[in-house]
Amino acid sequence: MSLDENTPDTDLEAHAREILSGQAFSQMLGVELVTIAHGRSELRMPITDSHKQHLGFTHGGAIASLADMALAFAGGPMMGGGAVTQEFKINYLRPGIGEAMIARGQVVGSGRSQAVVRADVMVLADGVEKLCATAQGTIMKPGA
Amino acid sequence: MSLDENTPDTDLEAHAREILSGQAFSQMLGVELVTIAHGRSELRMPITDSHKQHLGFTHGGAIASLADMALAFAGGPMMGGGAVTQEFKINYLRPGIGEAMIARGQVVGSGRSQAVVRADVMVLADGVEKLCATAQGTIMKPGA
Amino acid sequence: MSLDENTPDTDLEAHAREILSGQAFSQMLGVELVTIAHGRSELRMPITDSHKQHLGFTHGGAIASLADMALAFAGGPMMGGGAVTQEFKINYLRPGIGEAMIARGQVVGSGRSQAVVRADVMVLADGVEKLCATAQGTIMKPGA
Amino acid sequence: MSLDENTPDTDLEAHAREILSGQAFSQMLGVELVTIAHGRSELRMPITDSHKQHLGFTHGGAIASLADMALAFAGGPMMGGGAVTQEFKINYLRPGIGEAMIARGQVVGSGRSQAVVRADVMVLADGVEKLCATAQGTIMKPGA
């Protein structure tokens, strides 16, 4: 499937769900696609015992993984099929303690071969969302 | 257990193994501690189908998770028990295709409450290591 | 002068102007404070020949310097007098060609000893602002 | 002048000196090229009153600027003439107090269109070098 700026959001979503379900790693983490649109993504990951580190908080690696996915699903479609994360940085703000993590990606700008994307990762506890981590990175066109 | 610069490397290793085995997330990823010393760490993660994304490469989130662990195990002991990753950035250089990923963390400098650490993540294929990703981040003293 | 969350914005602005005018480097770059409030800052830097690299664009170092100042002026007051930039990352999106650069900093979250801040750097050309670069970093409490 | 991996180091150095002397911003900061080779660079910046912030330390923006130059001069030649910094991150370790700053860039890996580079920025005081800041970033082929 070829993606570009004219791809309808419904096709985009079908394509994204297909990619996500084809990622064994994302499946192992229980990540689900909530919404996707051109330049935006929302993903959800449950917090189970398997996501935790030794102190009982969500492991920073699991949080970074979810952030990476939100960056890629927000910026990827703008860069065409096969786009990959080139780099990202993440800042942690509070321990991930709760029922689930929700990551929202948003393209802030893009050029011919790169999309610069930000993603906020919220922790959901007792129905209240709080900012747990925030990331910024680059999604690169394949072959660039 | 309280850690400081005088902790013998053997105690450091026992402590690190205890932490790692207490992290369900690291266990799910199959991460093993190869070596640890003051300011240095080496961790290994097998590449199984569960670590992969839809194209058959190791998922960037799994690579970032391993990098995060190498940063924390290198810088954590210098910051005392309970130290956490405050932030990091990672650049991806080549697809993670092979049998295993090996991450080596190295403290490059430290102050009262932070250690700045770098980690190279190698992919091991047919017995040859190649640089797959490289990370730089901050490990923060607890309560700082 | 001691700063905290109850400091009126007018005092905050007076304090910020005093700091900026005491920074020879910021003065050399011609940086001016446009506005400041708790958790937010706006700074402006003219683009003169002195800001340029060999191709005639604003040097990436000048852009990074302005971003660093926007991060520090947004997050600094929340961390108290003497707060410093601990780390930041910047992504460049388009060449800085125009009359001036405008940087807007915004705290996205803060804890006891750190504020995580983002800053967008716009280039102003013919009266139109376009996103030139975007940064994310940490402002640290002094002595932390 | 066209650069590639076969360019002799002497030509590389002549080319780099020409670029640096054509950068008004670098000249304003007094930056000098110490050495350059394929994948490596060393630059020096004097610390004068003009480089300082309000507390008398070298401004973080000046340090980031020097780091940016070291990254670009290390990675640029590998990416061909006209290569630009796409992104970088910097961690600050100690105040820049002394006579000069010395930045050393080193390519850690490269692909078709990007070189990933690290740069250590040392502060030189009373003849002794200490690590002041460390950076990691991407130099991108022009037009990529």
C-alpha cells in the first residue's frame, strides 16, 4: 500500500492497524491503536506486571517503546510506507503507576525526507491522566 | 543495600543481578547482565520473534529499552541505590538483524546528583558485532 | 532576589531583564526579551551578518543559543534563582533566512528539582513566521 | 570543491579552514580549527568576557555552538560538501570557567545519508582540561 498526504484517514487507520498487528514486540507489550490521522497518533498500553521494573513502576524502556511507536505512527504516514525512527529523546517526569499509559504523537514540522515529531506519554490512574514522559524525534523516509 | 564508590565490584554485580531479576520487563525481553563495574555495564538481549517489528527487524523500542538498561546499570551505582533514568536520546544506525543485541554503557562524567552516560548497542550477526544504535542520557540520584 | 511560584509576573520580568542584560553573550547576539511569565518565555534575536554561517543562513549555533535561552527563561523561575540548563536537544527544520528569530519556551512538566521545557524557534521573513527549529530540555534547580 | 572519502586530509583541512573563515558567527566567537581528519575534528574557542552569562561562566549557548561546529566538521566531510546538522543533544557537566574551550568531534557511525557524531567539550583552566559538556547528533547529506 502506498501512502501519501491524500490517503483518507480510514485507509491510514487500516494500514496502521495492519502494521501494529504485524509487530510481535508491540503485541507482546499489549499496545493498541486508539486513533490515527495525518500527523497525529494515539496509542494505549496497559500496565501489567510484565511492564514493571523492580520497584513496581512501569519500566522506562516500556515507556520509551510506547513513545517510539507514537512518534512513528504520527510521522510515518507523512514520510510514506516503510518510514523508520531515525532518532529520539525522552524525558521522564513521574513514575508510571496506574492502569495504562497513553501516548499521543504530533508532527511539529516536516521536510522532504524527515518529519520531526513530539509525543506526550500520559499515565492513567483512577481515571486521571498525568504527564509521565515526553519525547521528540525524527521519522525518516526510507532510503533517505 | 547501600552503594557507593567503595562498593566492591563483586557486591555491585550481585546487587545488579538482583535488580535485573526483579524487573519483570527486563525478564520478558530476556535481558542478561554480562558484566558490571563502577561506571560501566554490558547487557545482552537475544533477538527472538517477540522482539521484532513488522519487517522482521528488532523493534526500535526493544533496542531503546536495552540502551536504557545499559545507561542505568552503568550510571546507577555511582548515584546510589534507587537511581533512575532522567532522560536519554538514541540514534539508530542500522537495522537490528542477527542473533543478539549487546549494549555497553559507560559513564562519561558525573556530578553530585547526575551521571551522564553513553551506551553503544551492537547487533551480533554470525559472530560479528556491528554498531546498531547509540545513546546518551542522564542517571539521576533518587530524591534529587 | 528570590523567585517562587508566587512571584508576580512583573517582578519576574524585571528579574529576567536584569539577568539577560548581565549576559554578555546574549547581548553580543542581540537577544531581547519579548515576554515572560511562569513557565513561558518569548525571546527575539535579529538576524545580522554576524549570526550567519558560510552559506548566508543563520548559524545553527546561534539558533541553539536562542533555544537554550528560551528554555532557561521559561523553566528557570520555576526552579528558583540560579537555575541552569542541564541538557537539551534541538531538531532543525528549515534554514534560518529572514529578519529575525523568535523563540518561545513552554514548561511541559516539572518536579522538585527539574523542569522539562520545550521551545519552538521561528524564523520571521517578510512578516511571516515559520518553524525553524524545535528544542526540548531540562532546567535544573541549583545545587540539585 | 567536492569532498569524498578519498579526499586527502590536507585538502580536507584547507576546505574546513575556508568554511570556518567564511562563517561570521564562528569568527565572532573566535573559534579556530585545531585539527581535522575524516570523521574527526578539534576546535578551540577562547573564553572572553563576550562568551559569558550573568554569573561569569561561559554561556551554555556558546558551548552548544562550539559542540555543533565540532559535530559538523567531524561528520560533514563524510556526507559531502554542504552537509548540515540535522539535530543534536548536549549534556552539561560543569561550569565553563577557564581560558578556553576545546571541542573534539568523532563520527561513531554513518550510513548513506547520515553520520552520527559525538563531541566532547573540554574546558581548559590553568593548563588542565576537564569535561564540560558532551553532545551527540546527526549530520545530514544535503538534499537528503
